[in-house]
Amino acid sequence: MATTAGVVVTEVLRRVRDEQGLGHTRAFVLNVISHAQRLLNRVTGSVLTDATLTLQPKLLVYDLTGTFTDALRVVTMTYRGEELVKTDLSFLRNVDVAWPRNVSGEPRVFSQVGLDLVVIYPVPTEPDTVTVTYVKDIGLIPGEDQDMSLPDHAIPLVTDLATAILLIRQRDLIPATTLIKKLQKDLQRYRDE
């Protein structure tokens, strides 16, 4: 069963000892939870989407956000059932100094540059397609009656982050520091799973 945003708002307000919402309004806490959820999704990659990217002949760099408006980070790319190797630009430079001009039949490697661009190497000679799996931008939560977009096992991370933000806002720094350290350990454990 999915957790609603209202349940998380109530829990966060209880944790900061403001059940009545006098220091932090429920709308403000919902906004903090929305942003915490988006941030944690970007880091953990909990909500993924598959889409098809059309490769153009002799085109090396593709505008990711122009093609997929909800893409945050590319996780994998597959070409004809085979996964492309994910790398960074420095690796390409070390492998072949002339890599930007290398044209071949089949792409083998991809690299995300910043948030907007994807380099696919070598450049294909014919139009083709790759399947892109990316972390989806889940957007803001419109109301407390809406379900959280992250899976239920990630909701404690959202709750901890939102609680830490509110504790910092009310200048309660010692519990906030303790909670942030706990959150770091929990995030590392979450990534390792």
C-alpha cells in the first residue's frame, strides 16, 4: 500500500514537536517533503523510466532534456539488446584522441555530460535507436491526499531528510546533526542494496 503525503507530513511535524503546525505550516512541510523526495530520487534512482532515443547519422551529442523532459540521470542504454558501456569523457580521450570524429556502424559507449547532454560513441552511420533507462523527475506533490512517488522502503529517508531540514530551520542543530549522520549511513546502505 502506498503512503500518502499527509501521513508523512504528520510524522515530520510530530518529530519536530510541532503537531499543530504552528511553527511550520502543513503546506510548507509538504513542500519540503516534495523537494526531499525529488532529491532522494535523483540520488537513489528509485523511480526509473524506459524510452527510445533515435540516433541520427554522424551526430555525436544528444540533448537529453530536450528529448526527455523528465530525465534527471541516465542509468543504462541498450542497443539491439546489448547494454552500452557507461563512461566519462576523459576515458574516451584516453582511448582515442580522435574520438569525436570516429564514425562506426554501432555505438558501444555512452557518457552523460552535465544534466542535459549525452554523448554516444562511436557515431552511427545510419539512423537507429537505443533504449534509454533514466531516473525520472517525479515532480512536486500537489496535495496531502496524493501518494508518495518513491517506494515505501524509501519513505523513511524522505522523512529523515525533511525532519533534518525543519530542525535546522528552527535552529535545533544538535538533533539535526545526529539525524544527518544517520541519514548518510542509511543512504549508503540503501545504495549498497
